[in-house]
Amino acid sequence: MGRAEAILLARGAGFDFAVMDMEHGPIGLADLGQAAAAGLAAGFPVYARVTGPGSPDLARTLDCGAAGVIVPHVDSADQARAVVRACRFAPVGRRALPGPLPVAAYVPLPAADLVARAGQGQVIAMIESAEALAAVEEIAAVPGLDALIIGTNDLADGIGLRGQIGHPDMLAAFQRIAAAAKAHGLGFGVMGLPPGLVQSHALALGAQMLVATNETNLIVEGGASVLAGLRRRAAS
């Protein structure tokens, strides 16, 4: 649902933030811009997940008003440094100075003030492969990152445990990633966990950000539940 109304629906349902997923499906930068603007007006953070470290839209999502950019498939410290260069202003990175932005209500600002306002967007690396797990301590040490988020299903796939999210090696991987984030003062989050593993794999490890579900699941599972109830009544 790449529409601004989706943000108000998420807020109305009681969620704390929304992620516009530009990695999978048809959502593009224009959709993200509309959703981020709605989020800014509503006081509701909207994050953008791009296609990967090489995405041309890394800084543009922040220019459009996203509360942060979530970058999947960050498999090395070098890739993390490239992401930071694209998303952070000098001296940390090389992000170009933009014109008036939605985060400042499009008011023209002196360059220093613009950087102070526009430079607050979070830069979040997703850990979701065997290579990323092996290098997670080095990735977490890259200056300019704000958080690490685990892509649960891709991580399981990447370490040879496709579909085996509850495997003990997965918990060990989650613990290692959470420890690396904590050691370097980064936030820690999880995406794609089933409800039964939220306590052990997220909350117990100090996760501050939990991507709980997506709108497709909400619609399909909610619709199936309504229909099942109606059909039980009809059958009786």
C-alpha cells in the first residue's frame, strides 16, 4: 500500500512507526515521499527500506523526509562505510547539501542549520547473510551507523537454515548481532520474527525496534479470520 493513507492507518491502529518497503514490490521514491510527508505532518516516523548498499536512493529517501533509511544486504564493513558516506554530511560522509526539505517544512535555511535539521535521519544496516554475520563486529564499528536490524528469513537462508527460524544456531546468531550492536552503542532491531520468538530473539536481547508485520499479512490474515468466523456461524 504505497499511499500516504497507509501511514494514517498504521498510526490509527496504534503502531509506533511504519516502514515503506522499496526492496520488494512496487513502492518507489515518489510513494515514499508522499508517505514520509504524511508521517511528518502526523508526527509518525516513516522509514524507507531501499534495495541495498548500492541503491541510488540512499540519501534521497532522507531528503524526502524519511525518519531513517534501512539498508538490506550490508555484508561488510566496506559496504557499511559506503552507505554512511552517501547518507551523512561532511565530515562523516559526503552527502550533498539539498535545497529546502520537508523535514524543515520547506523553509530555506542557512547551510549549517539545514545540515543540523536534515542530518538527523537514522542510518540502519540490515544483517541477513553468513558474510554479514561473520563481519558483524566490524560492521557495527563503522562510525555513522545508528542501528543494526536482523532480516530473519534471509539470515536463516544465508546460514543454511532456510525456514528453520527456531534453530539454536539462529538464536546464537541473534545474540552475536545484538552484542555487537550493544558494544558499539548502536540500536538493535528485528524484522520478520514470528510472535512466538519475539521474547527470546528480540526483547530479551534488548531490541528497541520490532517490525511486527506487514499490510499484506494484516489484510489476508484478518480477512481469513473474519471469514472463518462467519462460515462457522453459517454452518451452525
